[in-house]
Amino acid sequence: MATFRRSIITGPCFTPIVQALPSIVPFVAPEEIERSRGRKFAVRLGANELTYGPSAKAVDAMKAAASAAWKYGDPKSYELRNALADKHGVSPTNIVVGEGVDGLLSYVTHLLIGPGDALVTSHGTYPTLNYFVAGRGGALHTVPYGADDRQDLDALVSKAAEVNAKVLYVVNPDNPSGTWHPASSIEHLIERLPSGCLLVVDEAYHELGVDFDANAHVAVDDLRVLRLRTFSKGYGLAGCRIGYALGALEIISAFDKIRNHFGINRISQAGALAALEDQPYLAEVRERIASSRAALNEIATSHDMAPLPSATNFVTMDCGHDGSFARALLARLHERDVFVRMPGAAPLDRCIRVSCGTEEEVDVFRQALPSALEDTHKQLQKA
């Protein structure tokens, strides 16, 4: 008679890297905060979304594409890549489309970072890349922001040489500070890169900056540089998760080895293509954001807060105190149904960050701030 031995259920065998990782997410979504608090926010000014919405032409294009959603999206994003190539004066082979900057950052780490490989970035800048580096077992090295609240390019390149970094990540314009470096500074940084180090420049806010048409003068086939762009910010398509990278053929073609070839759905492709073609709407968006930034600057200064220079669709406001004060103020604003965020690392954690919005949305923030500040001061005085 056959004998059957009961197997022991042990569960999946995660990799050692995954087993060692804490269970974290880079950001707590506003929807999650709303669920925990039991009500919705009145205004959503914390995620740097374009609350004006995308181009009407983009919306129409997505509506038209929706009826064909039974089809997979074009894995080559052929039409969009060709349109982007025309815009930038490059070949389509210099462009790869991905699931927003976050998706592209994931692919960058897949291509370049293995266990122990070094990546250098600023302490407190956009954190999603850090999350992906940890997931690959890489070694993350950070340097603090400079005294002017900008990323310290000298310190970054020095650290990259010190640790033999495979990647140096710079966000320009920066999130969460809003500050930026001119094209000449990026050009100088490239010339100082250590051998074998790729500079990844995250230009998610490029269309909104003061140097909108001032690109660093670097040939697209320069093997030292990869640029990341997105349709989430200036084009208002954050929910579509679509962005692209500009770089040399040797770098861009490598993405095809590991990317999700059907990761960009056809509705997003149609929306991005129509948005790219509607440059007059982008010009209007830039004007509205400039006006909103000015209004947020005025609100900050009128309450003895110092707005940092911004080339983005948000204003980071120095509260004039420490991180404890900023966190308490953030909580008081949330109590008043105003969703904003704050930088998570010193020295920028003395600030709150407020996204640009419509006049009505900014006015809600304007009305909520005085009592929120008053209650924060009272709370900390008692403590």
C-alpha cells in the first residue's frame, strides 16, 4: 500500500533582499489619508498634480480611444515616440516610453544596480528611486542639500567618485524644494562625472521651469547622461502614468531587455500624443501656474513664512521653525480638510509644500492657514 506524507506548508521563498526589506511605500496617498480620517479633503494641494486638468484635446482623444480598450497598447508607443522625436530633434531610437518617471526609475535600477552597487543622490530629494535601489540590494549614498536649499552638485559628484557610483541621480527642478540649477551647471557636472557613472537627470517639472527652453547643451548620444520627462505635471496626465527617457541608443535599447512591453495602455498613449500636440494649452498652464505660485508666495510671506524659489507647480514654504513645527502645522491643515505635504528630511523638513491650484483652491488654503498656524503655536507652547 502506498504511503502518503503530508507536505509542510512553508509559503513562498522570497529572495534574501526582499526578506530583509521593511514593508514601506514611498508615499501615503491622499486617498489613504481620507479613508483613515473618514472624510475627503476639500482641496488636494499635496501631490503636485495639475488640478486644472489636461488639455480638452487630450481628454477627447482618450475618450475616442476608450472604445478600443479591448486592444493592448502599442508596445513600441510608435506614434508617441515619433512625435517626441520630432519635438526634440532626435531619432525615435533615442526615446523610450515608460509608466511615468517612477516606472522609468524602476527600469534604471533594474539595468544598472545589483547587490552592493552604489547610487548617489541628495538626502531628501524625490525618494522613489531610493525604494527601487533597496529592492535591488544596491548601496544608497546621500549628501545633504546646500545652504541655498539646492542640490549640492559639487558634493554629489565628489561622493560619486568616492564610492565608485554607477548612477548619480539629480532632480532638476527639484522636488521637494522647487529649486533648480541652470543648464550651465548641469553641463559642468557632466564634465566632472567619474568614469562609468551615469547621470540620471529627473526633469519631471521641466516644462514649468523658468528655463523652459534652456536645455543643457549635451548631445542626445552622450553615454554619460539619461534624461527623464513626464506627462504627469505640465500636461496634467498623472493618472495615465506615462513618461519617457531621452538618451543614447545604447542606453535606450537596453530598456527593451527588461521593460514591461505592454505597460503603457492605448488610452494613455492617445492622451499623451494629443497633449503633446496641444502646445497652446501648455502655454496657458504655464501662465496659470506662474500666477498661482505668486499667490502662494504672497500667502507665505504675509504669515512670516519664507517661500523658496520655485520652478515647479508647487511652493515650498519655510515655516521658520523645526520639523516638529512643520509636522504639527501639516496636521492642523489636514484637520481643516486641506491636503498638503512636507519634505521628509532635514533641513527641508522645516517647510511645508503646497501645490499650485485654481484660484478657488488656493483661497481655501489662504483661509485655513491663519488658524492652523495659531493652533500650532499654541500646541507647541503647551508642550
